[in-house]
Amino acid sequence: MPTQKIQAVLARLATKRPIFHSEADFQHALAWELQLESPDAQIRLEKQVAAQGSRVHLDLLVQSNEEEIAIELKYKTRVGKLHHAGEDFALRNQSAQDIGRHDFIKDIQRLERYVEARNCSVGFAVLLTNDRTYWTESRKTDSVDSEFRVHEGRVLKGGAAWGAKASVGTMHKREEPIALHGTYKMVWSDYCSLGPASNENFRYLLIRVPGDA
């Protein structure tokens, strides 16, 4: 499946659900939109599958006669009380952006393991956020998460590890370096705009595994 098809699904979803209460809310809404796109496909949430001698946990798995599509999702928000179509949304301030970046790249690694083990499969990692620090390049070059940055234009490849000053708490259960087999360029897209405030504008990062075709 080409990236453009997933982008079209996200564009349609944005007209119906420009904002979500939680990551689980986003996951369920995207699963439903994918089902509408492919009525004959089998769609599973929170699926565990075998890959390279171990188990890989996937947020979404879309199975059809032609291919399998594995999807990992992240929904990271800045605090805000927003209103849309008669519904109130109280977004939490999900700080710890360094951990958020690490976990997104870990998603890409997880998808690589799955795709390499399964014929006729493709993966997509999606990060949807109203926090501009994710897509904006930092002026700091020595931050503990500098190797995990996902700002516009960044190219990810090879290994990524925490900086020497990363705390034990930050690295808890995330100590191992991440090794990517592919090369991925960070290209952000607009998802929706609900108003003039910065936390009312959502963008998403979509990474195809393996590279786009």
C-alpha cells in the first residue's frame, strides 16, 4: 500500500474526527475508517503476532487477500480545553517529549521486525500531535534525546541511543539502543486546524516501513 492511500484515509478521518480524547480513541476511529476503506479486510486491534522468533505487539493489523498492513500509533497532546461539533475535549499535557520521540522510533523498529518476517506486508508508524516541539528542530544539539529527534527534514537511519546525561528515570525500560535497518525522512503533514492557538493545530508524521514505493 502506498503512503498516499493512508494519507487519504487520514484526510477523510480529519473531516469527521479532527480531535480525539485519547490515543485509544484515535486508534478506534482510524480502525473504523480503514474498515470503510476496505470492507472485506480483517482488522484487529492490539494484535500480537510472531516475528523473528518472538512476539510483536501491533496497535492495528489490517489483513486482506493482497497484503497485511501493520500500524503503530502515537497521539501526543499539549494541554487544552477544546470544543468541536458540540463535544468538549480536555487534552492532557503529555510532557516527556524525549520519551515520546524514543517510543515512536521504537515503533518503527518494531514494524521493521514484523515486515521483515512477513511476506506481502507493509508497516506504517503514525504520530499525531498538537505539540509543535515534535516537528520543530531544537536549537540544542546536546540534549539527551538528540538522536531521537523527529523534526521536519530529519533523516533517521542506523542506531539511536540516549545521551550520556540521560537520567535513570528517563531510560527506565528504554535502556537498549535502537537500531534501524532502513532510512526514513521525517515529512510532517497538516491534519487539522481548529483555531488560531498553537494547541488547536494538529499535524502528523507518517513513516512507511519499508521505505515508500
